[in-house]
Amino acid sequence: QPVVAVVGRPNVGKSTLVNRIIGRRQAVVEDVPGVTRDRVPYDAQWNGRAFTVVDTGGWEPDAKDRAAAIALQAETAVATADVVLFVVDAMVGSTDVDEAAVKMLRRSAKPVILVANKTDNTAIEMEATALWSLGLGEPYPVSALHGRGSGELLDAILDALPEAPKIVENRPRGPRRVALVGRPNVGKSSLLNRFSGEERAVVDSVAGTTVDPVDSLVQIGGETWQLVDTAGLRKRVGKASGTEYYASLRTAAAIEAAEVAVVLLDSSEVISEQDQRILTMVVEAGRALVIAFNKWDLVDADRRYYLDKEIDRELRRIPWAIRLNLSAQTGRAVDKLAPALRKALASWETRIPTAQLNQWLTALVQATPHPVRGGRAPKILFATQAGVAPPRFVLFTTAPLDAGYQRFVERKLREEFGFEGSPIDISVRPRK
Ligand code: GDP
């Protein structure tokens, strides 16, 4: 999600403008001279585009080195934002403080939109024209308080934002796409047959020929699902050359085409390298993941003991995957598959509201700050969720984070918000 930073002197009406942009009366702290606000991000939307507005707060106007304070604020804004709104009080006109800030802003390559706030009437609008002199291009005359000119400003913000897909609300969607994958003989066809209720995944008509990907629509748990490339599950008669390589490409393609993958493992055998490769494909493709331990009917107490150890060892890197113990043959726990798929997909598409995310993050870094490194500790300024399917997060920081601390944040993020059955991605954008 793109970030729009609001920068300006105290009392130019930044909070009011943020309120106007986010379109609701929210408890945005008032602009009181001398009160330094934290950088608070808010979710905003205009014409189907979502973005994050960051109120960069006021700086300490009585600070000794005022220019340095402004520079720091402007730098932070520029480093973390895609677009900067530079707010000036149209009734006051530009001041030397404004001009100092403009210098910093112009040095950056970021698009800056000049907002002439408090333009409550046409008389002030005439005054606002003088702000062309700041060299930031056309001033947008706006009355954040009364709403005047805010539509034009929002249009200008959208124009300046990087390209992004429109948010489409309530798009009708077809059945969810599932890849049923696993090495040969783990029971894929057997499981598919359970759902399709007929012997459909049997013998390929021509031995060793490539079959165009053919999906199947099957009922699982009272819902229709699209099983991707079930033609690939058909048994080939005889041994085609390069079969394994071909099967692996086919598995990768099925995973890519799916939203959620069911990786079938054979509980009666050790978790193999080939199993691991398939799991890795799912994780790297960023798909939701359900691991089904098939042939559970063959698992006795002895095998169970070793299997638990294997799981601890081999699946440690994906503790978030949903696991099921089932038997395609007896039908054991096969009814658990649909709920598991739904849960994994829900996690995969989870969006955490920015305010909630940052509330949690603030508490986390307060309780466990980043360890001090070379005399100072990197700070996390704020976070946004950049996307879903799978959930992707961006942490805006003062410096790169230690790998260990980043893992800690990811673990805590999962503890707080779940994401069971889905990979998540966290990237760090250090202020440069
Ligand atoms: P695929 O290659 O993954 O499609 O595997 P198949 O569905 O062809 O199954 C391979 C073998 O495992 C067949 O002999 C199946 O009868 C057997 N099989 C599949 N599922 C189970 C199960 O849950 N329990 C047991 N005991 N055998 C199974």
C-alpha cells in the first residue's frame, strides 16, 4: 500500500487535513505548537485506491536548531513516503521555515504536492497563488476544515501514487483453486476419487503423452472446489523418459495456478527430500498450505513415535502449515479437509487494519526493543500491510534490522494475528 506523508509547520492544519483525507472524524491529535506527535499512519481510500496517510507530526518549534529539526522530519517523510503533501498556511503565506523545508523536499526525487490550506474563500485563493514562488508547482488551494478543494487534492494524490491495481469490492468469484500435490504413490488419485465419487483419475489414454492441464470441479465439504490439473494425477502406463522431471514441472505449475496447496505425504514412509522439494515450492510460490498425512490407517504406535520426531525435525521451518492425519482409503478425517482449506485461505487473505497493526507493533517494540548495535538501536517507525494472498508487511525503520529481531517480529506477528495455513512476508525499508 502506497504511503502519503503529510509535512508542514505546526498549526498549518495537518491534522485537520488528515481527517479530511481519511474521511472521518478520528481522534487525530491537534496541532499544538511544541507538542511532538508520533508518526501515526491511517488508512485512506479515494476512487477505489487505498493508501496510507502518515501524519508526520509537528516538530519542536522552540528547538535550538530548528532547521535541523525540520530537515529530520522532512527526511523521514521523504524516506518512507511515496508522495509528500507539503502543507502551507495560505493565510500566512510562505515563511522562511517553509522555504527551508522545501529545500530538503526538492532534493528528493519524491513527488511533492503543495497544499495551500485554510483557503476558505476566493479572496484567500488569490493569496494562495503566490505560493507558486516556492517552486513546488501548482499550489492546491484547500480548506481542510470545510472541505473546499479536497476532491481536487485527492485526485492529485492518486495521480502521483505509483501504479497499483484498483480495489474491486465484492468481485464475484468462482470456486477456489486447489493443487493436490505429492510424490508418486502418496495417494493423490485415491483422495481425488473420494471426492469425485467415481473412478475418474485412472489411466491415461496414451502412454507417456503430455496432457493439457485439465482441472476438475469437485464437491468437498458441501462446496465446489477447482482442483488444478487433475489430468496430471492420471496414471501413465509404462515409463516415459524424463518422467520425474516432467512431473516436477507439472507440480510447480499446478501450485502456481492454485491459491492453496494440499501436499500429501505418506505417513507410512519417512519424509523424503522429494516431499521437502514440493513443500518448498508451495512456500516459495506464497500459496496457502495444508499438509495431509495420508495412509494414517497404516500408522501404529511405533510409527507414530518416529513420525512425531520426523515432523519436529523436517517441518520445523513451516510450523504454520495446517496438518491433517487422514486416510484416503478408509475415509478417516477426510471431512476435515474442506475446513482446513477454508481456514488456510482466510489466513492467506487476511488484512490487518493499519491502526491495529501499529498499536500492536508499538507495544511490542516497547516491551522488547531492538538490541543496541554499535551504540544505538534501530527503531521501527511504523508498519503497513502491503498486500494479501499472502499477507505482506513492510516495516519502516531507521536502519536495517538484525535478522534475529526480524524473525522475532514475524513470530510475534503470527502469535498475535494467527495466519494459520499461510506464509507471510515481512520486508524492511530502512530510512536512508
Ligand atoms: P498417487 O500416485 O499419489 O495418485 O497415489 P495413488 O492414489 O495411486 O495411491 C498409491 C497407492 O497407495 C495405491 O495402492 C492406493 O491404494 C494406496 N493408498 C492410497 N491412499 C491410501 C490410504 O489412505 N491408506 C492406505 N493403506 N493405502 C492408500
